[in-house]
Amino acid sequence: MHDYHRAMRFIGMMAISSILAVFIGHWLDEVLHTTPIIMLALLAYAIGGSFYQLLKDTGDES
């Protein structure tokens, strides 16, 4: 059951951070007229950060 909760936490964290990155990035791109550069950069950062957190969490087990 512990693995199930870890997987659900990862999926939730990735979904929320990706959605926030897209909305904030889209808004910044509209304001700064840089469509879609900032949105894509924030989305890549959110996904990369989620995977980094997953690797960090799973690497703590020994």
C-alpha cells in the first residue's frame, strides 16, 4: 500500500505542477509576447522537477 500512495503522490504532484506551469507560462507569454517560449520552459522545468523529486524519494530507501 505504501508504493500505491507514493505513486499517487507523484502523479498528483506532476499533474498540479504541469497545470500551473502551463497556465502561468501562457499568461506570461501573453504579457511578454513570447508565445510559447516561457510556457514550454516552465513545463519542462515542472516535469524535470517532478522526476528529480521521484528519484530523490525512491533513492532514500536502503
